[in-house]
Amino acid sequence: MSTTQSERLRELLEPLVTSQGLDLEEIAVDSVGRKRVLRVVVDSDTGADLDQIADVSRELSAKLDDTDAMGEGEYTLEVGTPGAERLLTERRHYLRAVDRLVRFQLAEGGELVARILDVDDEGLDLEVPGVKGRKATGRRLGFAEIERARVQVEFNRKDKKDMTEEEEA
């Protein structure tokens, strides 16, 4: 049974990432001209700050220097977090996206944009925004009904704290 380089790197690096309190979300080895780039994406339920990323980057670099996992030749290690419009693929991703607006590609076809209210083992409770003055509606979506889901960036959304302060005034 053959394993890919990414799988071998995941086996090698994941224990180091988890020891730092982070999840290893993605590993990719890309060729950029003659050089190779190892991209490692990490995250946690509370996010990852720059100090954590720097710490895990040093740990990964040291481990890679001690092994031949990247083979001979130069490479660049890039460690970062998922982007703002991340693809949701794991249950933990949906949990981290509670109260966020998400664009869903449905397995049956079609698209839905809704806010995640709650996540359980079977799926999601959503709030579908109202259109043209209509009230928002609730909807249940099972994980099996989701083909793809991506968090949407909201530039003008007030956070819960701001909304609560406005309601109290």
C-alpha cells in the first residue's frame, strides 16, 4: 500500500501540531519554479494567534530538518490559518462557524445562503435571511444534504455585543 508524501507528512507533523493545542487542517506540497513550498494550515476552536503559529512553525521546521520527509533539495515552509472564506469539510469546521453566514451547495442541486445557529451530530440548524422585508426563517440541513459549504465574509454585520448594546439603549 503506497502512501502519498502529504499523508507521510501528516503522520509526521500532526502530533507536533496537536501538542500545541491546534488542529492540522491541511498539508500541501507545491512546486513553484524549481523550489518546493510546503504549506501547512492549522486552526483551533478559538483560532490561532501569531505566537502560536510562530511556535508551531519552529517545531515543524526542526522536525523536518531532523528527517528526510521533504527529501533532498530546498523547500520553503509556510504555516498559516485558513482564510476568511474557508471551505467547511469537518464537523468541527461547522462548530467554529456558528453564527456565521455560509453559502451551501446542496447535494440535490441548488444553493442556499444561511446563518448557522447550531450544530449536532446529524446536521445544522440554520436561519435563512428574509428577502425584501420578509422575516428570516429556520431550516434544518443534514450533513448528507451538503455538497460544499463556504463561510461568507460579512463587512457590514454587527457582532452580537454591538446588537445587545443597541437593544438595551
